[in-house]
Amino acid sequence: MHEDGDTSSAAANEGARPGVAWRILALVLAVGITLGIYLYRDRVAQFASYGYLGLFVVSVVGNATILLPVPSLAATFVAGGILNPWLVALVSAAGMSIGELSGYLAGFGGTAIVEFSNRERYRHLEDWMRRHGFLTIFVLGAIPNPFFDLAGVAAGILHFPLWYFLLACFLGKLVKAVVFAFAGVQSLTWVERFLH
């Protein structure tokens, strides 16, 4: 009977290993993406000249960094003044949401990334995420702020469903992208008025 207990314990440990391996892989991938984007951020800006596709790439890459700023809203602002602002907002919001998966993956991979940030702030944010997850992700996605990466990490740590995280993220980012795209349209109008 003792042997059966050891066998079931070994089977339980064997079943836990893939989960740990996936978490480590997710964390390594998220940190690797962040470092790669940060090191090559100047080259990423060149994609903005390729219209909607370039805007999408810049939005994904600009939001794929964790805790290192690589702004993509400038591309949304400029593209809004040149292209259809509604399409610019949709493309930008989709790209930003996909880019935010790096924070989600880092959180899903473990809590190591939180060690580099303010723990007290993170605890407050995680508490908000537990009580008002969708709303917290939406609001932090809708306003420019440095806390969204921690919200993505918290969503991963708390194992929010991926679709839930992406939907809240997309809707929040869409609000922000609409504001920036139409600000780009308005700035172009101001420049035209000034020149005439």
C-alpha cells in the first residue's frame, strides 16, 4: 500500500512538470521579446511608413515590451492624420492588444517579473484585478499609464481566460486609439488652417 502511495505521488509530480515547463517557457519568451524590442526599437519605427500593416506591426511591437517604454501611440496619432482614423484606431487597438500578450505570458509564467517592480503597487493592482478584473483591464487600457504591464502580468498570474483578457484589453485600447487617431486628424486640420 505504501508503494501505491509513492506511485501516485510520482504520477502527480510527473503531471505537474509540463505546467512548470510551460510557465518557465512563457516567462523566458516574454522577457526575450521585451529585450529584443528594446534593443531594436529604432528599426521598429521604420515600419510606420507601410500604412495599416506598418501601424499594426508598430502597435504590436510597441506594446510587447514589459516595463520598458516603447511608445506606439505616436504612430497612431500620425496615421490618424493621414489614413482613415476609424481604421487606424481598429488596427492600432488590435496590434496593441496582441502586443500586451507578453505581459500576460510573463504573469502566466510566474511571479518573477513582479520582483523588479513596486510590490506594494502590484498588491493593490492585483486586489483590484481579483475584484474587478475586466473593468480594471479596460480602464488601464483606455488611458495612457505605466501600470498596464502590471495588469497584464496580474491577469496572467491570476489565470484570467485569454479571451477575457484580450477582449477587455482591445476595448480599452480602442478607446485610447480613437482619441489619438482623431487627435491626429485634428492636428492636421490645425496645421492646414495655420498654413492658409
